[in-house]
Amino acid sequence: MRKKIIAGNWKMNLSSSEADELFKAIDDPHYDNNEVIKIIFPPHIYIDRFIKKRKEFKIGAQNLSSYNNGAYTGEISGSMLHSIGCEYVLIGHSERRLYFDETESILSLKVKQALENKLKIIFCIGETKQERESNQFINKLQLQLNQLSKSLSPKDYENIVIAYEPIWAIGTGLTATPNQVEEVHAHIRKKLEDLTDSKTAGNVSLLYGGSCNPSNAKTLFECPNVDGGLIGGASLNAVDFSSIIKTLQSTHK
Ligand code: PGA
């Protein structure tokens, strides 16, 4: 059965003391069930510390190197992340694709590194505003999933979560409507089925990301093919983030 997941992507925000304060506020054991997997993606330098003090949260990395260990100054490898107890990694986020020129071939090397080092992957896909307006969005998402599938064996899908993040909705305050999100998620599920089989596809968690907040979370999470959210801005506010987690906990489908 697929899992419900809320993941907070802190991006490049928060000083050391601010990060500690926020983590303490969200990781208090005040969630009444463990049905929802809760993950924080802090900046790299805070990962080790949070792994040591975490209670309910799992910790993920926002990035990993496409290389294995060696002479790659400034890089952090999948094996290093695994060795400190990091469990998840984000790959394919639109900000990495856009600002750091992460092409499909780089992303496939990263996927390989993550899987070899037993990291679970939240793989992000999404269309631009222009692709949405010209009705090219389904094609774009299918291409991204085709590329991803080239790096995966059927068994690898157990370690993959897909996050649909329309680029026009990230950090903009514009949210895709529940109808738009369900339409896309149903397509993603169907595409995964074509790439694998219905059982495998049915077990992959699909997250929505893009200006998700306490006011819109409920209607988004009620969509049949939405299994949770990848939260940016709202994950930097303990009250908002906890509220989003509780919303998913109380959503029954
Ligand atoms: P947002 O970011 O919630 O601030 O739109 C989501 C993301 O980039 O993962």
C-alpha cells in the first residue's frame, strides 16, 4: 500500500539557531498517529545534527553528487549521506534543473547514486507556465517520467516517490486547482502503470508541491491520487507546517 507523506523543503534558508528552533517546534511528538511519513530536507550542514536529535521526522538531503567519492571538491556523495543515516534525497527539483543546469543525464546519474546508496528518492517533475498554457503539460511530464524510467528497474520503484510541482506554482502563491492536480496525478499513475504494472504503479506515492498551505491542503489531499505534499515556503513556519501534516492525517479516502 502506498504511503502518505509530507515533506518540508527548507531550500537555502535559516541560520543555525533558526533551524534548531524550527526543527524543535515541528518534531515534538504531538502527532497522534504514525500513518503519515514526515520528512524534512534541511540544508546539508544541518542534516547530521537533526538525524541525531530527531524524534518523529525522517531527514533527507536536498541534493547529492552525481559522482561517487573522490576528487570532486565541494560535492557530497550518496554514500556520505547514507553513512550518517540520511534516508531520503530530492532529485529533479525545478530549481536544480533551472539554476544549476541539471540535465536529464545528470539527473539519471544522481538517481543511480541514490539507489546504489540506499537513499529513497523524491523525484520532482513539472511543467512551465508556457507548457501549461499551450496544453503541452502532459507531454512534458510523460517525457520526464520516460527519462526517469530508464534509470530504474521494476524493483527500484519501491524507493521512488514522485512529486508533481508545476513550476508556475512554486513560491508564487498560485496553486494548481484540485481538478488540475488530480488530472495530472491520474495521468502520472497511468504512465507509471504503462512503465511497470498496476500493482507497482499503485504503490508509488504521488505528492503535490507548489504553494501548498494550510488553507488549500485539505482539498488537494482529498484528491484520490494525491498522497501528500512537498512543501516549500509553508514548511518554514512551524504552525503552518504542523497544520498541513494534521490535515493529511485526518484525510481519509
Ligand atoms: P513552495 O515550494 O511550497 O514554496 O511553492 C515547493 C517546492 O519548491 O518544493
